[in-house]
Amino acid sequence: MVDAIQDTKRMNPDWVDAFRPSKIATPEGQYGSNGESSISVKQSRVGVRGQLPTGDHSDPVKFKFEIDMFGTGADAGKVAVRLRHVYGEWEQLLAGQTNSAFMDIDTFPNTIDYWGPNGMVFLRTPQVRWTPYRTGSDEFAVAIEHAGNDVDPGNIRLIDEFQNSTVQGVRTLPDLTAHYRMEGSWGHAQLAGILRKISYEYQQTPDEPFTRNSETGWGVNLTGHINLLEKDKLILSVVHGNGIASYMNDGGMDIAPNAAYDPATPVPNLSAKAVPLTGFVVYYDHYWNSEFSSSIGYSQDEVSNTNFQETTTFHKGQYASGNLLWTPVKNVMIGGEVLWGKRTDNAGQTGDDVRFQFSVKYDFSAKL
């Protein structure tokens, strides 16, 4: 798949090939003068999946392995191999890396932007998942997942006593996730939850030992779609929780400092807070006929910043898009999309961007 992208303004240069509101410049000009283009193959992917007989009367072992070329982390901005899925599943037990049990991949709209709506839960994690109940229409699953954390040190280094401090996240327990899903001719609905221990440690000076603390994070994610007309879908999702930003598709932080001011001392009493976050997605996928389709919608995520975060810290992201896609034959898709996004910082500073994207995708598969 190849994407031709034209921005009217500028985003973080490491993320020009994905439309992430949190990466929009605030203030305008932060990343250079307006206008930038890119042609990318980063969202191309290769994978293999299948099943192996177990040699008895039990279910076969299912497996999936998939990579794409979208560099993240230390490889952000580069064409680099990135692992998406690698897991096996036998009967009720799944082990490996795949979509979190807290997310619902079926609420990802038919966009050609690779990253998609910012207000949805979207994360692939190493996990062990147990699905004790599964029928043709209903499913209940519970999992322990690799814990990620995003710790924002905020303004603590502005205090003289903390100028040389170190604050870092630490994983002490896996995250606990679960979902219940139901399907029917009307569409599907899923209710998911997460409970997590968000741990951090700090060192006031390099000569002192680290002190460890933790906060409890939790979240609820309600998702689903409604079938309309012959093939259309109304996609809806809403998520809320404390300390769940690392599970979101874009924007936010899990934990941040909070300050209680005491007139008797010049140094505020600092504590950590699992940051509240709310996100939602509303999209409509429409099929004009057997060859043409469109997807249009809006998404948003917003955090309740603590009183000791920096003024430039992310507060809210907004995302909207619309497209027209042509599928002339089964394995070919050609389409164009217009996207708009806006970032609002903690102090109210805003930045926005409009993007035009044209993509061509070829699908291929073979049975070995």
C-alpha cells in the first residue's frame, strides 16, 4: 500500500505519515513553515496465519504472525519492521501479542489514514487470554496484559529541591482486562474493562535511593456498531477511566503530579494522580454500490490535567475525516481522504491541520 499525503500545516516530523492530533504543532510554526508532503509505504503489511492439527479430537492450534513497516518508538519516522501480531490459540487459551482485550477492533472505521480516530482504545500487547464462554454470537474473555505506563513529571523540576530529580515508570504487575461481546443481525456491542496498578519511582538527587509509589488505574470501554441499509454501519464507542492513556490510540498520559499548596512552606506537597480521560468515536461507513464506499465521522479524547502539569501538556485532541474509496476489482482499492485535526494544550494554546491523502492498496494472499 502506498499513501500520498499533503498537509496544509505541519506535524511532528516523526509522524507525518499518520494523522495524530497530539502531534500537531502548538504554537503554529513549531515544526517549520506551513505545508509538507510525504509518499509512504509504511502501512504495508505482510503476515501468515493458519491452523495446525493437534492429533486428537480437540480443536486445532490457530496461529498468526504479522508485521508492518511503520516505525515507532526509537524508529519513529522511519520505514522499519514492526511486529503487529504473533500469537497462538488453542481452544480457550490465547498466548502472544495481539489486540488488547480492552479494545474492539470492529469499531475501527473504513479510513485510509493509518492511525485512525484518536478517541478509541487501540493497543496490541503481549498477553495471556482465557475465553471461557464463546458461542456463535456471544463471548466473554479475560486477560493479563503487559503493562505500559506514561509518566508525566510535569513541573516538579522547577522546584529547587527537585531540579536534579529523576521520575520514571516501573511495571510491577500486569494489567487485568476483560470484555463481554454480543452479536446479531442488528450489529454488535461490547463492554470492556481494565484494572491496573500504575507504578512510578522517583529519586530526588542522584545520591539518594529510588522511592516507589503507585496509583490505581481503571477504565470502561463501551463499543459497537449498528447495521443499516444493506451494508452500512454506524460505529459508536465511548471510553472513560483514570490512567488509561497508554491504551488510547493517541494523546494523554497515565499519571502526572498533583500539588497541594501549604502557605506555611514554599515547597508544595506533591503527589501523583492517575489522570482521568474520556474519548469517543462516531463514524458512518456507507456503501454507494458494489465498487464505491465512503466513511465519515468525528472522534475526540480529552484529559483532566492535574494542577502541576506544564502549560504545553496535551489536553484535548479532535479528529474528523471523510473519504471516497473505489474497489474496481476484489484485490485493488484506490481512494482519497480529507482529514482535520486540532490539538489543545493545558493552557488553552491550540493548533490545527488539514490533510489530503490519496492511497492505493493491493491485497494478495496464497494458501500454502
